[in-house]
Amino acid sequence: MTQRLRFLTGRFQVDHRPAVDVPPPGEEWLSVVRAPEGLTVVRAAEAGEEAAWVALYSGDTAHDLDVPGMLAALLVPLRDAGVSVFVCSTFHADVVLVPEDARAEAAAALRAAGHEVAE
């Protein structure tokens, strides 16, 4: 399943907040997921923060929830290239975060698998 992906602007951090009653931070977050162990927040990275992520968005090839294999089509090539991922899914698309220093490698792996990746 060929998909059109684009890198979102900016760098991101993935944080864990153990208290489930802690509200998400201001407006600088991309995704917030509440689970029994707390909140996972994907937020804009601040200047100087290490271990930042960049985000690939598959919204240009939006799909319904019942379409199988859309996320796997992205994750398998990244796994095969040894690129770590953190995934946030929306109703119609997926956001695949990869380490900032693996940006070029991730884009190359996805292109080699037949996907379009816009910088």
C-alpha cells in the first residue's frame, strides 16, 4: 500500500506523566494518550533538548479505520532499516515519529519500499 508521507515541521519529545489527572501541557502538544499508568504526551521539543524525534504524517493518504495494513506498510521498512519508532494514530491517518538523527535513513527506507516522502 503506497502512501504519501510528509515530515511535520519541528522536533518533538515523548514524555510520560504518571498521574492520570495531570492535564496535558499548553498548546504545544501533538498527541496525548491517557492510560492506566498515566499520560503519554508528544510535545514540541524545546531548544537544546536532546533525543528529539521528527514526525512523518500519512494524512495525505487518509484511510478509514477498517483498512488493514496501512501502518504495517510503514513500520516494516523502518524495522528492517533498524529505525526506532513511536506511533500516534488518528481517525484517518498515522503519525510515525523517528529519532531526529535517523530522519534521512527513515525517508530512504520508506522510499525504497515504494512510499512518497516529502521533506
